[in-house]
Amino acid sequence: MKDTLTKLQASYKIDIDKWMRFQNELQQLRDAIQDISDKIKLELSFIAIRKCKHKIQQCETFLKTNSL
């Protein structure tokens, strides 16, 4: 029983670490998009928005498969 609890705790820690990494990456992308839009560089803004959408999809998939 104690072994099972330890395995579950380790699994949750991995999931939480992964979620924190996703959150950090999304914040960085948000900041980059805001900085780019301030400089009116539409091509870079488009690329950053696409990366952001892709990262959001990864987060949604992660949340669907790993409900805490």
C-alpha cells in the first residue's frame, strides 16, 4: 500500500511539473506576442500566435489525459 502511494505521489509530481512548464511557456509566448504587437511586426506576431495556439492544444491534451 505504501509503495502504491509513493508511486502515485511521484506520478502527480511529474504531472504538476509538466503543467508548470506549460504555464511558463505560455506566459513567455504571451509576453513575446505583446512585445511584437507593440512593435507592429505582423509576420513575427503571426508566428508567435501560431506557436501559442499549438502550446494551448498541448495543454488541453495534457489536461484531458491527466486529470489531477
